Amino acid sequence: MHVRNVHERKFPLPLVTVGALIDSLASRDDRLWPRGKWPPMRFDRPLVVGAVGGHGPIRYSVEEYRPGQSILFRFLAPRGFNGTHCFEVEDRQGKTVLRHIIEMRATGLARLSWPLAIRSLHNAAIEDCFDRATVSLGIDLPHPAHWSIYVRLLRAARQMLTR
């Protein structure tokens, strides 16, 4: 099963300002990943090609990194996630777009886990990520992302299973 999942948000700020959020990933001053709401993003070393880490059960390695512009991760786990995900910024008519893209082929059990659970959790986490970016950039957030009942149920079930 081919999966392409794209999220993006526009900011009325220069590319260099928004791109710096990517550079902060997994650091003590991470201004992009919503670590208070989701398992923290951690790596075995600073962001460089070859660094290995992830968040929760999702594992990946840094495949490409262009500071202030983009970072591309290759999935290592869960099994059946064959592909990449990335954060990138681009200038679009004087605004900066922050984008997250998953491009993968789901095989085996991932053909079920992606549509039944992980996709919804992923979508919620990335929208929370973009909310964190908005606040980190000093922009008012009038309508924070809202978790669906399904996402809240999945999170509660995961908590019960990990006790």
C-alpha cells in the first residue's frame, strides 16, 4: 500500500526564521516537536546524517539534512514502514511554508496499523507540531488543533497497554 501524507502550514515570516525550527529538533531547545503531548523525539547524537532515533515506537535515521531548509528521515521501525518522512520549508509568494511529508510503502501488518491507528495519531501529532511552531514563532494561536474522539481513544488504549 502506497502512503503519501502531507501537512503544511504557512507563516508570515522569513524562510530562515521558520527553517531554524527544523534545526532545533530533538535538542534541549526543541521549538518544533510537541514533546509535552507526544513521546519526545530523541537521537543518538545531534542532527547529522546517520543519527538514529525517533519518538515512541517510531524509529528512523537522518538520511539528508540541509540546516535551515529540510531534514529527511528513513524509517527503521515499525516493521513494514518502508520509506521516509521529512520536514521542509519553502518560500511561497512571500510566506514561508513548513511542510511534513510521509512517503512510504506499507507492507505486512503496517497495511492494517497505518490506516487503523497510526495515521490518525500521526495526523494529530503533526498538527500539534505545527501549533508548537506557531507559538514558538510568537504568533497567536486562535484555534489550536483538536484531537478527535478516535485519537483520544487510541491514546487511552495505548496508555492502558503500557502500564
